[in-house]
Amino acid sequence: MAEAVDYKYIGTRPVRPDGVDKVTGRAQYGADPILPGMIHGRILRSPHAHAMIKSVNLSRALELPGVHAALSGADFPGGIGDEAIGGESGGTMSDLAKNVMARDKVVYHGQAVAAVAAQTPQLALQALKLIEVEYEVLPVVLDVRAAMQESAPLLDPTCITKGVKPEPEKPSNVVSVTTFNRGDVDEGFEQADLVLEREYIVPMAHQGYIEPHGCVAQANEGGAATVWCSTQGHFEFRAATSKLLGMNMADLKFIATEIGGGFGGKTVVYLEPVALLLSQKSGKPVKMQMSREEVFRATGPTSGTYGTAKIGVKKDGTITAAKIWMAFEAGGFAGAPTGPAAMAVFSPYTIENFKVETLDVLVNKPKVAAYRAPGAPQSMHAFESILDEAADELGIDPIDIRLTNAASEGTTAPYGPKFPTIGFVECLEAAKNHPSYKAPVPEGAGRGLAAGFWFNVGMQSSAEVHVAENGTVTVVEGSPDIGGSRASMCLMAAETLGVEYESIRAVVGDTQSTGFSNVTGGSRTTFATGMAVVQACEDIITQCKSRAAATWGVDDDQVEWEDGHCVPKPGVNAEVKPLSLADMAAAAAKTGGPISGRASLNAQGAGASFSVNFTDVAVDPDTGHVEVLNFTAIQDAGKAIHPAYVEGQMQGGAAQGIGWALNEEYIFNDDGVMQNAGFLDYRIPVASDLPMIDCEIVEVPNPSHPYGVRGVGETPIIAPLAAIGNAVAHATGVRINELPLSPPRIVAALDAAHKA
Amino acid sequence: MSKVHVATQINGEVHEFLCEPEETLLQTLRDTLGMTGTKEGCGTGDCGACSVMLDGALVCSCLVLGVETSGKEIETIEGVAGEDGLHVLQQKFLEHAALQCGVCTPGFIIAAKALLEKNPDPTETEIRYWLAGNLCRCTGYDKIIRAVQDAAVTLRA
């Protein structure tokens, strides 16, 4: 798969099969199902960021007419164990249980403490006010550096740091330390002509999906239940709910509704077990939907970080040593993305001597969840910034310094394996040759460039492909479609079967209608679920060949599949007409019955995806406002199945990265109460903030996928943080190593530089 | 407090319903009338996902009370496609892949339609500022802007 291949359907841009329902408002999202007799659930949340729960009294709420059920942590039968949670997010089942509904303690403001279900949402809100909770308030720790001090209040007094030797005797808020080493960093720094060391700070930021979490749960009296939910993985939601409620998984049907964005944040349950328990208690279907404020306060943002970076570089640009130390806010429970942050940070480069240490630290903030390339934006912001500063000091072009050190096929990745074919050098070359890079920097502006990297994952997927009696095709798969993946599945099926895209439709099956599939996450869907779809189509081809052989009276191996038809192999003496899939379908009753293919797999060989972004920005020195004049995103997709949706991932990731670089941050008061829990004050980019985002898709095929797919979803958010920071540095002459580069921070930095 | 009787026109048809006095138009549409095409993203007028037309004005339905719509005309996403099929904007959103998750799309289409009815030939900047009240977290807006530009060209022809 090293050569460019001409495909008939792959690489085209047809309209997605689920599109019409989404532009007309028919598509059903998590909060859209309406069931007869349905009631509405709401959650009571902690007013304290750190407190013991002395008692919860639900009785007055239950007395309010129209209230059908109420519950607190004591009502949850399951979920007390140290079993690790699957999927993209860290932590244990016990932590997940307490994050769904607190037991004896709350560790962040907004943590769920109790819930009610009532006839109307308004009535449910009234009932919440009647729940009596007695707290014993504890001191709060919010800053990750303060949390590591010996005197810091402990969130979990049993927490002994993992990953350090000797094992500490005293508990602390540091859950674990992840370390990767190679060579001798001290010696490496000795060899360098230039050594820089800097501090970097990245704020806690939210995924900011537009659809708040929502679900509808309906339990029956026999112990079975159906749950409609907005999720990146309904199989994992089923497993978590079954464990938390002690229910038989076979009795649970989870239906993935359309999902209004997730970016990692909808890989973990919040509402579903609560809604189902309320439904069990009330005997009625229960709808739950979070307010935007609840989404900000109580669902997973990603970690804010404090770290230091050190780099040693020779005059020719060769990196001799690099070191990163970075503390990640886990929030109230363990599970910051410290592993991938450490594994990713040096991956674009060949560095002989490095050390990276990342820490998972408890603070009284919401429990973090996966957010697009979890951990990499923070760690790579540090290294892509310090590398840029080194390039400036040495007078080397930022692309050239990266080319000098670029990883390529055969390079040993910092996390162990040797890279197979990868496309980092190709991305750098594409940047160098890009007209926007060759164009002069606009007068008064600054240009910044940075690279990104993400591993991508495979994991488990299932697909069934059914051929209808007229030869049209239904693909059933288990990956919620978060950004056009049904279209990609149809394109891969069309290419494999050799039939028109329009004759294929893909559906996302519920947990009782298709085989297990892991979350839509890790940039895995087009790669892994796509691989399952291709294999299921190949299963159909094998069956068709066998049926044609029987029809023609030849051996199976004397039949070939060519452009959607069974044909006799060259030289086979059979006076027969080629049989199309439609012909085979029409004759199915006589050749063995309906034609269906299936594949279930644990996809191996996910291909890393590299990116290079560059941008020109203008900074108003009086107001500190940064205007992004242009932005170019270049990324290796392996193979773009539907290029418009690949560009969409690149553009959307760029916008999120730009927002994080310039505006987005969680702001807390001293008591740990988030001060900007709404879209007015937590300002994500709006249309007037951004220019068009130019995309160039590089295609260095992944040899492990039948069509060369690498996966593209996560890499795009990484490079913008440092690209914007580097551009601001070049526009102003001042390096600001703390994000976001908001107007007050820029004005303060320019003032300080002016005085100095 | 008892419910209030409201009669209003929605997408050209008269609807009568009972409404809690504190209920927002968004709640009325979604919960009382089952018209879930209008989406809730924030409930505070910051995201535009619940955009509807009220007597010809573009509003966030989460900032209007259901009782306020008595005797008025409302247009929602459910009324945008007509007997001739999809509206040009809907078609262009599909062709340009201007939606990923799609939850902001109904609001964008209502808002963009209001823009093009008022200004058939907007500049890119005018489109970006008009749509600045509609949040999208998936697309980076690029393909949305292009879809609206293309729809404007088709509608002018």
C-alpha cells in the first residue's frame, strides 16, 4: 500500500446518508426521545468543592406532589471496586461510581449528590430545593503546585503515589508519576551549543460540545431496560451502567442516539445510571438533560498543567537532549492523561537523550475526561514552544530545525516501538512548499509554526453487511457517528464490493443488534470499524464467488470478483455471463439464502498521524487582542476516505486549539467555584473570530489498513497551541509561556517587557 | 400558578396549547409540542442552537417565554423544507459537509436563512458576524461559511 492507488469511490465527497435528517431537525439526539408517560430527572449538586457528606434527606422532596422518585449515593448497589475503566479515560470503577453520585464525600463543586424525577423539569427543580444535605466543609486545594505541598489538604487520604521508588510512606495528592527515559540527558545538555529551560502553563479547558449530556431510560418490572443516550460508545455505557446498578448486562439495551459532539467527553457515563435507577424506582421512563452550567461544572474538562521544559541544541539544529516535567490536574479523582502526554511529546523527533516525567495530581476541580489527543496538547505545547525559541536563537527556520530532527520510518519511538511508514517529513515538506508559507508575513504580523502527533488506536469493532433481495446493501456497525463516519463506511463498502455508494446505507446498531465495538475515540472509527466493514464485505465476496462457482459448475477458485461482479478467471472455460451483486441477490434463494457478511476484530496496526500547522497573527498592543489572519493545517491522513470530513476534523481541531490558545480557561474562585460556567464567559471561538482554515491532506498510506487509513480526529488540536504562541511571540517580540494568550495577559506581558 | 392558553402559528399552522407561565418557547416547542428539531445548547442565549423566527425576527427560543408567542408567527427548522424539498441552504450544508455532529445545524440554517432574506449578497465578514451568535464546535466554521456563500449565489440566480 505504499503506492498511490486510484479508487472509484474512496476519496470522493458524496452527501452523508444521515445528512437530510440533520438539516431538517428530524435527527434524534440524546434529549430528543419522547416516551408516553415520561417524567424528568434532575441532579442536586454539591455547593462545596471539598466536604464530607454527613446526611442526605430525600423525604421532603418525595412528598411534593408530582415527584415520582428520589435517590442519593446510598441507593446505588454497585460500583465499589478497583477495577479499571475501559476506553479512553483513566480511573477506577469506584471513582466512576462516586463521580456519578457522591457517597460520603464530595471532591469538587458541582459533584452529584442526589437526584429526583418529577412530572415536569420545572417541578424536578423545585423538588431539588427540598432535599436536605448536611456537609462538613473541608479546606480546598486548586493549584496543582499547591496540591503537591506536604501541607496540602488531601483529597484521598489513602493515596500513595505510584511510579516512584522507594514507595512513599505518606499519602499525598500525587496519584502517580509516569517516566520515560533514553540516554543520558546531562551528557546531552553538555554537548549542546544552546540550552534553554522554561516554565509552561496550560489552563483546564472543556471539550465544549454543543449538545449537553442527555438520555432517556426506561426500566421494566422484569429487570430489563432500554436507554437512549448521547454517547461515543454505547457498549461501554452499557457495561458501566450494568456494573454501577448491579444489573444483568443481557437485559440492557443501549441505543446510541445521534450525538451532538463529544471530543472524548462523552466516553464516560454521568446521567445514564441515574436515569435508569430513577426509572426503576418510579416505573416510568425518565429523561435527563444537563444544563450548560452543569456540563461545565460537573463533566470532564481536560487537565490544566504546570510544567518545565529544557532543550539542548547544536548550532546546526540537532537536538542533543530534551527534558519535560509536567504536573497534570486530575480533578477530584485520579485519571489525568499523563501516560499519552509523556509518550507523545518527543514522538516527532529523533532525540538520543531525553527524560519526561508527568504527574497525575488530585485537585478540587471536576474529574477530567478525555479531550481530543488527551494530554498531548499540553505536553507538546511546551516542547513545540521551546524548540521554536531555540530555532529563533540559532537563526534556523522552524521547518528546517524540525526536518533536521524529524522521525521517519525505522526511528525508535520514545515509547518503544520502531515507527513503520510515517508521514512527518512529508508534512514538513508540504508546509515548506505551501504557497501560504512562501508568502511574506503580512506587515506587522507574526508567523508561528508547530507540529502535532497522535498515536491513534485500533481496538475492537464489529460490522455486519446485509445484501437485500435487489442487491442494495445495509452496513450495521457499532460506532456512533460523530462526524460523518457512516459516509466513510459506505464509501469503503462501495469500493470493496464494487457497487454504487447510493446503493449502500450504514446504520449504527444498538447493543442488542450488532457486535461489541469500543468507543468512537482514539481516532479509531474509520480505521478499525472501517477495517471490520471491509472484512465483512470481503466475506460477502467470498460467499458470492462460491455461489457463482456452484451455479456455473466450476471450482470456487476459478471465480474472481471484478468491479462488483463474479467472473470466471481468465482461462476458465465457462460460457457464462458475469454475475453482479444484484444478480446474486436475486438468485439467493436458490444458492443458499440471503447474503450477509460479518467481521469482528481487534484492529492492529493503527498508524500514527503527524501534523504541521502555521499561522499569521496580528496583535493589537493596546488591547492585547490577537487576530488570526490565516491558518494552515497540514496532516497525514494515510488515506482520506471522505476528504471533506477529514478536512472537517482538521478545521474543527484547529478551531479548538486556537480557542484554547487564545481564550478558553476554567476560572475558579478561592472556594473552588467555577466563575465562568457558561458560553458567554467560557468563550469558545465564534465565526467572526476565525479565518478560513486552509487544509492540505498528506497521504502516506498506513500499510496495516486495506485502504491506508491512519485516523485523523485527534492530531488536529495539538499544534495550534504552540503555533499561535509562536506567532504571538514573533508578532510582539515577547514569549508568553502561559495560556491562554488572552488580552489582559498579553497587555501585561507587553507592559512588563516595555519596562524591562 | 395555572397554565395559560396560547394560540400561535407555527410553520403556517395554528397551534393551541397550555403553557406554564415560566416555560420558555424552547421548552414549549420541545416538551409540549414535541418539535425537537430546535435544539438546546445552553439555555442562556449564548449558542444559537435554539434559533427560531418570531414574527420575522431571529430569536433564541430559550430567551422567549412560550406565553409571549400568543397571536404571533413562529418559524422553526421543521418548516424550512417545503413542498419542493430541501431549502437551498439545507442542500448546500449537505454538499459542503458543513455539519459534523449536526446539533448546531438547525440553528445555523434558521440564522443563515434570516441573513439571506435580509441581505442576499453578504460578504464573508458579514456572514461571519451575523452567525457569530451560533456556536459550532466541530467544523471551525469554514465549511459553514462556504455553504452559506454558495447558497447565496444560488438564491440570487
